[in-house]
Amino acid sequence: MEGRAKIHLDPKDPTPLYAQLERQILAAIATGHLPEGAQLPTVRQLAVDLRVNANTVARVYTQLERAGVLETRRGVGTFVAGKRAATVDQSTRDAALLTAARGYLAAAAAAGASPDQAIAQLRALMEGADRG
Amino acid sequence: MEGRAKIHLDPKDPTPLYAQLERQILAAIATGHLPEGAQLPTVRQLAVDLRVNANTVARVYTQLERAGVLETRRGVGTFVAGKRAATVDQSTRDAALLTAARGYLAAAAAAGASPDQAIAQLRALMEGADRG
DNA sequence: TGACTTGTTCTAAAATACTAGTACAATCAA
DNA sequence: TTGATTGTACTAGTATTTTAGAACAAGTCA
């Protein structure tokens, strides 16, 4: 029960599982669900919880470790790394955010939600994170 | 030049191109960019514009045609179908919106943006769409 | 030391996504 | 009818994603 991250993967979503998992972890960190220094579930445990292969989890951990987001210690576990320098420039990040926003608006519209509802849903999600 | 849909695909996004395209079309319809009866670009033309294979576009058109969203007439073109009965229930749509919101928050975090910036970007996009 | 836990690496196979090219069918206009 | 346009269907090949299983490396603890 020690700070289980609320990770949700959707097998129906055409987005690859590894990409979903990576985003969820990054979001959990950004929203404070996973504070600096927090320990993540082990590769094998998370694989069981999410019903995916251990390799899929391991690959995500490795990738995030190389990106400086996570810190891994063999035999101990995987932890959220401390503040790191941003390696990508601002324009690249802006472009990524724009693309993500377009995608969300599209997905919301496809789900029959109005833009206002889309924002409301986002707010609700953020508040839930604050309390966690 | 008759109402070109503003479709943007991101090859860097791990989400499959066909899924991105499907969402964008659904969004364009939901937001009124593509009103009922409007003609979509031809399979070959859109494939050229988006730098994807014609088969990828054709598959999306076919899928949306089977879903009742589009109407295709051989030798003429593809059009937005008339009002159709909602085939998915509310809970399914809510779940889809929640998943989309989680994904956006995660993508924004991955892009180094705060949740507030994520919402700001969304608002900016909405205003731009209104004027378009 | 030895047992155990944890992350890492590797090979192999299956399923899916995407590209490429071709051919066919239906509609419209001259 | 003829030709052009458009959607549909098909095969083949490549790349990516995911699963599966095994083995190895590094750390903790008794």
C-alpha cells in the first residue's frame, strides 16, 4: 500500500502500451503522485498489475532512466530522480504540447464532449491529483 | 479550396497514423469544421497532403463509413453523413473522455508543461478554431 | 558466504501497422 | 461509348510492438 501509482492502461487504445505507460509515469510525477525520491513498483510487480509483459515495463524504466527521469539501483528498486536539466529546447517542447493539445481536443470531440467539458474533465483530474 | 480540413498528423507520436487521422476527422465533424454533407478530400489527395500511404487513408474512410460517420460514393467522393443515432452509451463516452484527459495530461507533462500550461494551450487552440 | 530481490540483456516468435504497387468497380462528363 | 475520377480490394514486404522465456549482474540481508 505504499503509494501505489494510479496507472491505467487501455488495451483498446491504439497507442502502444509502452507509450501509454511512459506518459502515465511522467504524468504521475508532474502531478505529484510520484514525488521526488518515491519508489516505483518493481518491474515484475508492475507487469503483473498492468497485465503486460515484464519486458514492456523494463523497457520503459530503462528509457526513463536514460532520460534522467528515473534512477535505478539494482537489487533495490527504481525511484523518481531529482530535478534534472531540460535537454530539449523550448521550441521542441512547444511543438509537442501543441500536438498533444490537438490530439486531446480531437479525442474529446470524438467522445462527444464539448471543448468546455474537455477542460472540465482536465480540471477534475488535476484536483484529484492534488489530494492524492 | 473548399473547406480544407485542418488535419495534422505527428509521425513522432507513437499513436498510429490511422488512429490520429480517425480522431482528427471525428473532431473536425464534432466542431463543425466539417458540416453535414461536406466533401472530404479524395483518398489519394489526402494521402499526398499528409504524406501517408493511400491505403492508410482508405482504411480510415472505410472504417468511418461502416460506423455511419461518412458516406462514400464511388467516382464521386466521400462526404459527412447525416445525423445518425448515437450508438455508444454515455458511460462509454465518459470513459473515453477520461482516458483522453489522462493521456493529454501525461503528454503535456512529458513535454515539460505544467497542467496550467496544458489548459492554456487548450484554450488558445479553441479560440483559434472559433475564428477559423 | 549464501539466499534473495531487483534491474538488465538477449533471442525468438507472433501480431499489428505501414508502405508499395497493381487491378477492379462505380460514377460522371464529353 | 469513351475517358477521367474516385473508392475498393488484393498481394507482398518491411518495420514496430508485444509477448515469452531464459540467463546474467548488482545490491541487500541473514
